[in-house]
Amino acid sequence: MNRLLTVTALATLLLSGCASVMREAPSQTIASPGADKAKVVFMRSSMVAGAIGCELFEVVDGQLRFIGQLPTGNKVAYETTPGKKVFMAYGTAADFMLADLAPGKTYYSIVRPNWGTGGFAPTPIRYADMKSAEVQGWVSGTKLLETDPKAAEAWLAENKQRLQAIYADYWNRFERKNAQEKFERTLLPADGQ
């Protein structure tokens, strides 16, 4: 019984942390990016590891740029510059997705729990799969969140040093993947809509 209370308290703490940095977007419509921008929509639908928080980052010149926290059943739409990108998801372990983003396009990624590590694997959704019932279920069945800029800035300032060390450790592991493994984790220009 004590273990159940501990798990419940931990889940409540994790979820309340998300609530302070994230808020429901005023509109659930995902606007197209500007002509000189690209957008990546990260979705999380699995209840597996639902009590574990998931933070998302863009890695720019080895530095983490906070995208947001992604609780189960939600999505975050992130606008960035086009070109080659590295994105990191962190739960209790970190994992990565590469991208080559075309300007004016919107891309989708499902953030899956990784059974082996307790982390989350941001996984590209290919253009050809966007009309599948599974992907459409993820798009329609997740709620769009946005960051509270002041709370996000304070959260990152408090956690950045620890997260940078985590990034360095797990990025070294990711770089050892073979070309096919990296390809499977890469959003391609043609995957955008």
C-alpha cells in the first residue's frame, strides 16, 4: 500500500510539473508555419509509462533549446527554421530524432515509450502514413498544448546543466547507430505537408 501511495504521489508531482510549464493552447488548430519556417508536431498517445514526464528539446550547436513537456494524450507544435535538425526527448533516459525540414512545411512525430530504458523515442511519421487511421487517431485524439514562456524559461534555467550532461551521454550512444537506424529516426523533406 505504501508503494502505491508513493507511485501516486510521484505521478501527481510529475503531472503538476507539466501543468505549471504547459497550458492548453487557445485553439486546437495547428497553423501552417511561415514561408521561412518549418513546424514539427510532437504527439504522445501511449499510456505506457504515462506517469513518467517527457521533455522535448531542439539541439542547436550542442545546446538544448526547450520545446516543452509532453504528457500522455497531448501534442506540442514547434516552429523552427528549416534545414538539418536534432531533437531530443527525455524521460528517465534520452533519445533522438534527426530531421531535414523544408520551409513552409509541417511535420509529425509520435513520441513512443522505450520499454528498455524508460525514455521516449521521437519517431518520424512518413508522409505516406499521414492518412492512416492510426495516425489520424493520434492527431485527433491528442490535445494541443503550448508553453508558458516565463515558466518554461525558469524551468530550463533550473534544469539545463543536468540536462546538458544527459544530452552529452545519450548523444554519444545515438551517434554509434548505423546508417539505417539513423534513417529510421529521420524526418525527410518529403515527409512534410
